[in-house]
Amino acid sequence: MLTRSHYLNALSVATTRSPVTALLGPRQCGKTTLAKAFSTNQVSHYFDLEAPSDQQRLQNPELLLSSLDGLVVLDEIQLMPQLFSILRVLVDQSEHRARYLILGSASPQVIKGASETLAGRIEFIDLGGFDLLETASSAGQQLWLRGGFPRSFLAKNEADSLAWREGFIRTFLERDLPQLGINIQVTAMRRFWTMLAHTHGQIWNGSALGRSLSLSDKTVRHYLDILTSAYMLRQLQPWHANLKKRQVKSPKIYFRDTGLLHSLLGLETYHQLLGHPALGSSWEGFALEQVMRIVRPKDAYFWATHSGAEVDLFFVAGGRNYAIEFKFSEAPKMTRSMLSALESLELDYLWVIYPGGQSYPIHERIGVSPLNEAGLSAISEKIEKC
């Protein structure tokens, strides 16, 4: 198993300064493994709320938890939402010394319960699958094809990886969504999810999807928000830089894990991926997620005008404006769209990310960088220095 240093450091900081830390993410992304690795070599108590034995131990949770010190890990806390109010009472007691780490899949109950009941007492950390800095750039092709879920990425071969992802999709639809309080017909959600795979990286068009599924715009938007809250999709919102220009106002939709995207598209091998029409959009979504993991902007957007100018990712860091364009090309060149983005967005710098191996400038404020560990680290370091 790979060591996830960034998240271990984040947990160390969060559990020191906040009485409650919530580690959230999709099922099977490694939350439990990470929590157990973090709790090693310190006083800790672990409760799996799916286990009948731990459920029995927590029949009187306030009495039990008040007697513990050190780190208390509560896994799958969405199964016992009543614990939120108990944690609030405990952490408000000046003599109580325990720190709590709660784990949960994306759930309306978890987010609402934690945010409302533990306001001012809790810090959130979102966990996803593996990224390029964790797996090393040499595994980039495998990470792109299989996605970052640990069991998919670490499978012995492509067939085993694909089988795991197919099982994950089925389990997510048949078990996880109902457990999250979302009761939608499995076949309807599978069709919707598959149709989204064919529009990955495109601007959201709810009306077209609704007509294809014989559903209302409101219903398909509800389905979209469900998959987004469950960490399956990313909605990248548009940035409105100049109100005088006609700009796109709908979000772009990306799969957060390209392994699941490829499964829904029926792509089993890297060779099949290279010959598929979705090759470019798949790589763009993969590159976007890698950049988001490394740069970690507070807010991120895309920018596009109806005249054709656009940039794939725009964000503000340290009071400076930055943008990133993703090009699945051997040697990207400067375009009018990039120059338009420099002026309209008042960019300090624009990076063009591509699948090559060398970095080179194409303008005093535009540089081409490879999608690898060195390229991503260089971007992060430049932003931090500024």
C-alpha cells in the first residue's frame, strides 16, 4: 500500500487544532486504511459502526466516549447520526481531552449533521483516490486508465481492475445510494451516469439529457447534484470576468475518477482508450484532477465566451490570477484564446499542461509544462513563492 504523506500531515495538523476532524470521501477510497495508519503509535480507540460488536459497545455512547482519551476514530458515522450531538457536548467540556476523527462517505446526513451540530468545532478533509505524486509519474498511464481507487489501481492486471470497478458501480447504485437516503431506480441512475460519461468535459445541458431520458430538467439536475455530493462528479463553475461579454453560464461536468469513466464507456484497455473519440476529454479530466490535488485552490472555475475564447481552469492564489489550459498534444503552441485569457482575466501566469516530458516558455507569461511529478511540483512551487 502506498504511503499518503500529504493526508497524514493534514490529519496531524487538523486533529491538533480542532476537537473533531471529519475525513470524507467516496467508499473504497482508503479512508479506513489512512485513519488506521494515522492512529498507529499514539493512544487511540477505533470504532467501526458497521460492526455489530462496536454498535453494541456504543449503546450508551456518551458514557463510553467520555471515558476515553487520545484519538477516537468513529468509522461510518453516517450510520449513527445521533453521535453528532453527543460529540458537541463532549468537546465543549473543558476537562475532556480526547480528539475525534470521524469517517464517512458523502452523505447529506453527515454534512448537515456535522456542519450544523459541530459548527466551530470541526475541520473537514476530503480524501480521493491516488494521484501522480503518490504513485510516481511512471505509473501515470496506469493511473489514467484504471483511476485512483486503491483496489482498482493496485489490481494485478487490467481484467481484475475492470472487474473491481464494475462491482463498485453496481454496489454504489444498489446499496450506497439507498444508504445515503437517496431512493432512485437503479436502471434510471445507471443510464444517466452512462450518458454523462459520453458528455464528460462538456458544458452541462440538462435539457438535452432530460429529453433523452424522458425526465424534467429539475430531475436530471437533482441526479447531477447527487453524484456530485457523492464525490463521483465535479461541477466546474464558469467565471464571469466581464459582464459586458456574452459568457457561458453553465458548469462543465467531469468524472473525478477516470477509471469509472472508462468502465461506463466500455473501455477495457489502454489501446482501446487511445482509439476512442473521448480520448482528449478523458485526458483533460484526468489532468484537471491531478492539478486540483496538487494546487488545491480554494475555488476553481473555467472561463469561456460565446465568441470562442476559453481557458480550462482559472483560480486565484495569494491575490494573483492564474489559469491552466490542458492540451493533449505533442507540442502545444500559443493561441489567440490564450492571449485573450491573459488580457480578460488579468492573469499573472498561464500554464499549458500536456502529456510530453519537457517544460518550455511560449510567452513571457505562458509556459508549457508536462503532466508529471516534476511539472506539477514546479507549478505548485511557483504559486507558493508568489
